[in-house]
Amino acid sequence: MDELVADAVRNGSNGCDGGSGCLCPVIVGLSLDLSPKGVVQAQDWYLYLAFPELDSMGRCSYGRRVQTPLTKFGTRLAAAFWSSKSNRSPDADTDTDTDICFVSDASSGIGTHILTEFFQRYSHPHESNSPSNLVIQEPAWMTTFAYLVQIKTFETHDTAAEILYGLCRLQLSTSLEQASWQTLPSSTTTKTITAPPKNYGTTILTLPGQSSTATLLPLLRQVFPNDKFLFCHDTCLNAVSRGIELHTTATDATNATSIGSSTSMPRTISATVPIALLRTVADYETLLATLPAHHAAVLEAWMTSVDSFLGRTGVHTNGYSISVGTLVRNLSTATPTDGAADPPLSDDDADLVRMIRYVTSPPVAQPTAARNAARELLADVTGDVGRSGALALGELRAIEKIALAHDGIRTDGRKRFV
């Protein structure tokens, strides 16, 4: 166990000698141990890891795969990362060599989709000496972890937070290391990998859908107090309509062909299957029972995410929120042509620029350039924004009525959610 933790934490920081433990492992997933147990023995949850290896052609394979007890390994992994953190400079603002921004969603995935597309492209600025941003998209294991927290798998809240910290740090290390492979010669092998280049600005980690926000956000804020949190939301009817469409048009998501393609959670699940219970609305189950099952599921997932955000507004100063409407309205004005004077920033423009400055590190210096770049980069994804499932007027009114039963949504002065 200690050797496995050492392999995960070391992640090639001192170079490789060709051994199987010198590259950081990929988190494949979490699963219940289904081996036969005695009557009094409880089944355990396990973490599955796969260690990458590069052959002489630079191709990646995963020859070494490991199954390890989740709680025991997770707590030891967190302790090892915390130990490495204690050896860092006391002036360091974050735990790692890159800032982290956790993006949570209450828009049935469209907000995360837009921001992911934007920051993946925006991570390659025109200035060659500018740091890049790295995007980690909706790790599937985080959905399972949120479920385990809800069913009280871990003895205490602090134990769950500790394990989540260790796994997030492992996810970050793996992603940074693998991103560095793209800049290496095609003849790179495991034996020639050295420390990843430390030229990343911000790592954007998108939580796996609105279903997991209520469970994961409090834990992440506890163990990553110095990092950033971005909340992207849409109105109730837009988000629920979009989630219903995801549910009705879902395709088979089980045909992943590689470890890499199977480690992100499909939005057909993360936006439509509620994990946490909403405990701040009286008789909530009775209200949901008036809706079709898949309508109720999407609405509950959306409301638990919004409830988590509203419950913490004003308590934490390291959060930022932006609406899908702001992102879309920002695209309505054409980008100025070369040589044309920049128009004044609208309120939506200013919101978008503030969001970019908040997330990126170092912050964007030129607001008009950032605004224009955002329009160009986001234009390709706007076709997905306006689509929503066809709901009858009566269905829309029933959904909105239930949303307004939440005090925070009903009394929100900015009318962000209805």
C-alpha cells in the first residue's frame, strides 16, 4: 500500500528509470467488491487505477492495473499529498504548481459545455510565453464518490473530504503529466519522461453535472480553501427542458474504447439523475410526485445544485457565478473587424470579462480583446444552447411552481433562476 501511494505521489517528478511506477496512474473508477463475503462481512468499495507506459513510438498503453481499498488508500494518499504540501514555500497560495478552478453546474450541462469549449481553446494564447490552462472534464469517479457520500459509506464528513482531496490531487497530477506528453517528441518513451513542464496557468476541473454539486461542493471548499470556484447556472425551465431532451435522446454510452474515453461521466447521466436529497423545501416529495418521473428527476438534480449555491452565497469569498444567458447574450453583437474601434463593454460583456479574469492565471489584461476572443471561440457551440425539449404549457407551469417553492429561488432579487 505504501509503495503504491509513493508511486502515485511521485508521478515522475524525478524522471523515470523505466519502472512501472514512474508515471502517474489514471483513476479508472470506483466499484463495490463483489467477491463472496461471510454473513457478518460488509462488502468494500475499491479504487481502480491504471498506470500508463509509453512504447518506442510514443504510444500509450496501460499494462499495470491495480485494485486497492478506497478508504485506506485514499486517506494515505491525502496524507502523502499534504506532507508534500508542507514542504512547499509558505508563500504558495495553492497546493500545486497550477491554480485550480472547480466549475459546478446548474444548467443540465450546457454551461459546462460552453466553458469547457472556451477554456480548451483559450488555453493556447497568442503570446508564446503565456501559461496555458488545462481542462479536466467531469471525472466519472466523482459521480460515484458523491453517491458514496450520500449513502454514508465513510465514517465521518472529514474522512470523505480527506479522500476527495487525495483523489483530486491525483487526478490533477495525472492530467498535468499527460498534457505534457503532447509537447514531447513522438519517440518519447516511459524511460525518457522527466518532470512535466511547469508552464500551466489554471487547471479547470468541471464537476460531473448538476447532480453532484450539492454533495461535492462543500467537501471541495473545505479541502481547497485557497482555490477558485465557478458556478454556471441557467433558469429552471431552460435547464429542465434541456435535461429532459438529454434523457429522451440518450444514446448508448457504454461503448468506450479506451481507458481515457471511459473516465468522463456522460451528461445524459450527470444532468438527469439526482444524487442528493433536497431538504430545504417542505413536502418536496409530494410536489415532485405530480410530475412525470424523468421530469421530476431533472428538476430535483437542478434544484439541489442551485440550493447548494444559494446556501453558501456570502459565506465564501472565493466563488463566482455566471449565467448561461450572459454567455449567450454576449454573442449577439458582432466582433469588430480589424482596425475598427472597440465598442463599449455592455453589462454582459463586463460579466464575461470578469469571469475570464477570475478563472485565468495570470488574469487577462485587455478586456476588449478578451471579449472579442470569447465571441469567436464560443460561436461554434451556440447551436446547442437554444435547443430544449418540447414541453406543454401546463408542464412548464407545474415545473416552475415547484421551483418557486424553494425560498431562495423565489426571493432571489436578481431573478437568476426563473
